[in-house]
Amino acid sequence: MTQVVLNISNKKKWDALKAILDQMKIDYFAQDSTEIISERELELLHQAENDKENGKVNTYINHRDILGL
């Protein structure tokens, strides 16, 4: 089994994703992140998102590019 963790902060996005998962007949389990993520973790998550938007983080293409293969 493969597990994927998604942090979705927008109800519209969750509703759209849920519809896609249902259509594809993919089982999922949803939890409210306020129970799981502390305020500090949430702050770090927002900081990481801002870093990505501001070009401070390189996007991952594939392992071959990283290794120069």
C-alpha cells in the first residue's frame, strides 16, 4: 500500500480533490490538520510555501538530473 499525505488549506480544493478520488475509486482518509499540526509546524509550512513561491527553493525534476546522468 502507498500512502500520500496532502496538506490542503482550501475547502474548495479539497472538495475538487475528493470528487476526483471518488471518481477514480481511490480510498482515502481525511483528518482535520488542526488536530495534527502544531502552530509552529503550520508556521514552518507557510514559510516553506513562501520560499518556493519566491524562488528560494529549486524544484525537483528527477534523480538523473540531480546525479548528472
